Amino acid sequence: MRSALYVPGNRPELFDKASAGPADVILLDLEDAVPLRDKDSARTEVAAWLRTRVDTRRRIWVRVNTGEAGEADLHAVAQPAVAAICLAKTESAQQVRTAGALLGTLESRPGSIAICALLETAAALLAAPDIAAAPRVARLQIGEADLRAQLGITPGADDRELLALRTQVVLASAAAGIGPPLAPVSIDFRNLDAFRESTRALWRLGFRGRACIHPAQLPIANEVFTPSPDAIARARALLRRFENASGGIVLDDAGRMVDHAVIRQARRLLDDAG
């Protein structure tokens, strides 16, 4: 999953358009993108549209609110078309377990709806390992706007001030054995060169997909998180060489020794390529 496009839940005229576009995931948003006065109507609109989805691509996620509004959201959107629920402002594994238990009473097929936990506070980052290991959690996502505000962080041009926070989410995901985390949004959707540069930096850090707020960002995210044909060919050749070595020392094309860590990296690249 290379890209996830946030679509405001109170803009039903955008749902079909987004679904037909290049985003790997359509992330219908019932939380921050929807004004308080529109929460109920947005929930109704999203639920009605989900009932029309009969394809099997399973590309749809829904971000739900917290508290009573979040419970109402889950009742409305726990439908077969939904692949995952994105839990806004997750701060504990118990929140995840509570949401998962409710989903278990609502979904048509037990365990069919995964959870993406959105970490937006200091408490969430400190609890990230427990949250990542909670039932149904398939991915973590870092929400940096609220996090920066709480911590008083003002990032510079290269975002180095956020490196430790981002690394914590990558580590927690890997330790729990779940998918790599979804990288944070960039609200500056007009500066696509900066978006490309920051997305490449996030890929190098271990993120494998990015949340987007504008369709113009999608081709860049898809490109950055798609291994190149040359990289795929090199990984396949390396695996063949390793498998045919019969236990002897294996060198790559540059004469460097190949160990099991290098092979794991090559296999992960091929997994990313699908």
C-alpha cells in the first residue's frame, strides 16, 4: 500500500472520483476533515456510499472519531466494503481492543476489518509498542500536526526534529511484526518537489506508504514506494545467486559479501513490488 488519499466524509461528490483514481487506499474521513455540524450527515453519507460498493478490491478505509461519536461511526461503517478502520487519537492498546470488540459484533465476517492506529500524542508514541501489538492492528500511522503542537516542535526544512518520533513508530511496527507504518501527510500540496524529497526521506527511514490530502500527491507517493525495475531485477538476481551457492560465500555484483540480512532486504523489496 503506497498511497492513501484522505477524502472528507461530508463531500460525497468526491467519493466515486477518488475511488477511480490512482490511490491504493481511499481513506474516508469522519474526523478532522468534517466540521462538527456535519458529523451526523457525513456519517450517513459515508454509510450510504459504502453500501453501494460491490467490488472486491477492498481499497476503502474509514477514519473514525473518538468517544461516543466514534462508536456511532463504527456502527455505521462496519460494512463488507471496508478493509480497515483508522482510529483517530489512539493512545492505548485498550482503545484498540475496545474498538476491535465492537467491530466483532458488527462485521459480517469475523476479523475482516483491520485497524490502523493513528498516533497523535506523546502518550501514543510512548505506548506505540503495545498499540502495535494489539489485536487487529495492521499498521500504525503518525499524525504529526497534533504531536508537534503538544511537544512544541517547530521542524526545519529537513524535518530532523521529527526523526526520533518517526523512528519510534517504525521500530514499534517492526517489533510487533505488522506492516510498515503509513507516513504522515504534507499539507503543502502545491510544493510537489518538496513532497517528493520528504517522501523519499520517509522511505529511507522505513515507511512504506504515505497518507495524502490532495490527488496531485498520489503519483509521487506511488512512484517513491514502488521499487524500480532495475532494483527488482537486482534483488531477483541476488536471491538466485544466494540460493545456488550451496552454503558457500556469496558476493554481489560490487564484490561485497552477501549475508542473511542482505537477503532479507532483497526479499522485502520484492514483497514491496507485489
